[in-house]
Amino acid sequence: MTEQGGILCIDKPEGFTSFDVVAKLRGIARERRVGHAGTLDPMATGVLPLFFGRATKACDILPQQDKRYLASFKLGVTTDTQDITGTVLSEQTPDADEARVRAAAAGLVGDIMQTPPMYSAVRVNGQRLYELARRGVEVERAARPVTVYSIDFTVCDVQANAFTIDVHCSKGTYIRTLIADIGAALGCGAVMTALRRIMAAGFTLADCVTIEQAQQAAQDGAFGTLLRPVETAFGALPRVVLNEKQTKMFLNGVRLDMERVACKRAGDTYAVYAHNRRFLGVAREQGGLLCMQKLFTLEV
């Protein structure tokens, strides 16, 4: 593993928590520092980006926070978890045609306020909501702003009561709550039956390997070949390329005059590269100065 660590995208299997995957890969990689970007529930599968070594510093500053999911659901059922794993709270025969179902989903596209479900990792007064829910305690939760960029139906079969949607949304959006809201709009309830994340942190399923493939690579002494450079997580940011003197100053924490560095001014966050094109880290522009946000390279 390089000094900067690296990124490995796992196609999370059903039945594993995100922490289960992290723990498994810690053992496979023999690396204590492993983090992930974006929790997936045990029933969910799909893209789970893992960060190893120094790359774990990237987890909280990722520029591409949008996510995409394929989610299946059925109408006429509600559960305490808003998915099929929970205890059934109500059942009824749905009375909605395809046009109404599509319209209910379309009504949730845009900037919306969403109340986190009780079975979630959100903290209220220092306690995880799911811990309270397991004790039968329900508390008030403040609605939070999220953005749903699009909802497209890949399956919309009213006769079979089978629906699948492709959702592009902002960080923090609960898909099972989105589905519950579709059911509420139709007056019959709805429950999520399957969830697969197909994009996270700018990575897709095409970038993923399975846990078994990672295990085999480690046994073959080739685990490092699976790791992507940490800079790939910041490919969407504008680049700053420093000269040799500026590189030394940046590594020592000196704030650099933006007028004197080689870059196209765009936004306020930049991927910073040394004179030899080695990725150094991420910086923000503040008051005309380039200020280090996270450093991934200690020397060049």
C-alpha cells in the first residue's frame, strides 16, 4: 500500500452491515485504518467505497456526495422500519393506477423536507434513533432538507404490485422513507422490498469488486493492485499545480496567494498537485489565499 493509502469499492452483499464490510476488509488488507463513504443498511447491496490508510482522511470532504439507487417496493403495506424486514403495521388492497403512482413519485422530485425514520443512525439527544426504536420508544425528529434530482421507473406493474425506481438524490436521503411517502400520497402505504446502490462518491458498480475477489487478491499478494489512488475521489475538482518552491511551502502549511499559483479559478475547493504532478491534497480558497484542508502526502 502506498503512503497515500487508497480506495477500494466493494459491491456490498445483502446481510452485511457497512461496519461488517469494514471489519472484514481490515483483516484482508491487514490495515487498521479503514473507513467508508455512505452507510448501507444490511438488506441493501451495491457500491460501498472503502478508504485505506491515509486515504481515510478523504471520507468527510468528498466533493461528489450525490447517490443513485435502484429500489423496489410494493403498495398497500407499511412496517415499522419502512422496509420488508420490519414488523407489519398495516395492510390493505391498493387502489391506484399507473398514472397516480407515477404522479406520487414525481411529486417528491426536487428540494424536499424529509423526516428521518426511527430505524436510522441519526442521533437525537446523543442516542441513535434505532437504539430507541428497538426499545419501543418513538421520539420527535426534525425534518431535514434533501434533494431528489430524479425518480425514474424501471418497473411499474400495477397488476403485480411490483415497482422499481431509479433514484438520483443528495447525501442523507432515505430511500425507504421516500417510498413510504409515495405510499402515503396514494393513501395506501408502501414498503421497500429491495435496495441496490449503483453510485456513491462518484463511483459506480463497474468500479466495484466483491469481498471474495478482494480476499483472493490478498491471498495472491495482489491486493494493492485493486486500490485506486485517493486522488480519484477528487477528480471533479479543479486542479492547482504548484512549482517546487510553492510545493515546499504548501507542505509546511503556508497559505499561498491564489494569484501566484497555476490554476483556473473555479469554485472554492481545489485538488492540489506538486511540481512533479504528485497529488498533495485538497485546499480551499479563503480571502484570496489557498489554504490546506487535507494533506495526503508528507513529502515529494
